[in-house]
Amino acid sequence: MGRKIFETVRLNNLTMKNRLIRSATWEGLSDFDGSISDEAYEIYSEVAHGGVGTVIVGFTDISDDDHYIHGAMRLSRDELIPQYRKLTDIIHAEGCAVISQLAMGAYYRKLPNGLVKQVEPDQMTQDEIRNVIEMFIQSAKRAGKAGCDGVQIHAAHFFFLSRFISPRVNHRTDIYGGDTVRRSRILKEILSGIKSKCPGLHISVKINSSDFTLGGLEEDESLEICRLLAENGIDSIEVSGNGTSVEGIRPHVNEAYFLDFAARLAESVNVSVILVGGLRSIQTMQEILDNTKIELLSLSRPLLREPDLPEKFRKGESSESKCISCNACYGSHAHRCVFVDFR
């Protein structure tokens, strides 16, 4: 189709110097209040300097009360905007676009004794759901003030929004539960609110192709939700799934494990589809651009091993990632590659 990895890409409210994206990767380095650490700044400087076109900043929590995962950054308060602005400045300095991944691990209800209790979608009131929607919208406004080019609504990996849209978890009988349209209403209202309040932001969503669990979201229903979001103005869709980090990926052998779904989706919607998961060679990536309507390619683990892999690709110094998909990074400090000394 004539598309190349290293060419300028212009989407709604987003210009990228190439088609490679650093997929949101959780470092777990923030303080309890969501403050960004010096080490996190260094990591983002490394990956931005390495040549990707866009950086999606890892799991950025929209709520002060959500401590579902440890060490998440936050945009839940205005006081955090200057720290996030410093981060976007570091990434922009390398010519990279910046997208903030807005997320919630779980919803926590405040109790009379001052403690909080995790509450699943079935037990939430409509006022609590609307509160979550508003938190996403307000966090998007803060992302804009912090200089982000866009935001990504995190509806994958069985975090809060992923569970909310899953038939495995959501058994509500009101306007926010039941069939596909009603379960995905929360995503459409978040999208609508961000578009209204933040017209200058590129808005993406990360969604499971499948929950890979009995009774969960499956591919056909995920396609339907993606079509609904496309009809309501989403700008891009990153395809993922539960249990995403498959071990033993080898170049030219078993790359791109979400390719089939992403290619189907790209044929079904008129928005940019981002493929993540098991991309290891520049040859495979170019073949995907040549043979499908997928427009963008997203990397995580390969950039933990080689933050400068995109620049190596561009210069012809390398054609394959050194990442062996051992997943040891999942148990390391800051999810660093265990085979690299970053000191």
C-alpha cells in the first residue's frame, strides 16, 4: 500500500515522525500520591531519544483513591500537572509526540470510617459511574494542560474499564449493562466528554481483542465495541488482550500475535488501528503495513531491551530485536530488561 515505517504520519490532532509507538509500559516508580520520580524521567528520556515516533506514557491513574497497582503515575489533581509537563517536555525535546494513557485499576468506594472498599461494576450506583466518567474527562483536561498531544482510554488488561465492558463481570440491568451497546456506554460517554472538553487532543483507546476467559469479551463483540467507538469519533484503537506478554516470541516465526484481529478491525473501521504484541523484526512490520490496513506499530518489551531499537532500524544497523520474550522484566525493578545494565 506504499506506506513506510519511517515516514511522517498525520492523524487527527497528532503528527508522528514515524509509525512506531512506544506502547504504554508500567514502571511502578511513582510515589503513593502519583508523583513522577527522577528515574522515570530518565527512562522516558532514553526511549524518546531512541527514535520512536510517539510515546504512550504508562498507566496514569485518574483517581487519588485507586491503589490497585503499585507505583502508578497520576493526573488526578491539578498539583501533578507541572511534573507531567516536565515529562512531556522531555519527550517533545526528542521530536516525539506524547499520549497519556488514562486508566483506573479498580473503583474504590469511600466508607464512613475513612477507609475505602473496592467495588465491582455490578455494585456501583449510577452516580458512582458518572463520577468515574467525570474523572476521566478531568484527567484528560490535565493531560492537555501538561502538554500531551493526546490521551488513551485504557479499556484493556481487565483493569476497571475492561471489566466494566466484559460480560464476564458486568451483569447490570440498567443503561450501563446488559447488551454490548449498554456495557460500552461508559466508554462512549468518556469519549464524548473528552471530545467536548478537550477538542485539541487525539483520543485513542486500548481494548482487548478477547478477554481469553470463559464468559468474557470475545473477538466479534470487541469488534462491535470498536465500531461503536469509531462511529462516535475515536481517533485510534490499539489492539491488545488479557495475558498479553506471550513468551518465546521469535522473529519471522511467531510474531504479532494480535495481527489477525487487528487486520479484521482495520478493514471494519475508518480510524487508525495500532498493532501491539510480539513485533520483533522490521521485515515483519513492513509486511504488515504492505498487506493490511493497519497503520501504526506499537512496541514495549523490545524497547526495554533496546531503547534505541527504532533508530537502529532507521539507520540499517539492526533488523531484529534482541528481546527473547523471557518476561523476566516483569519481576525486575522498573521493568528493566535483566540482560542490560542501565546504571
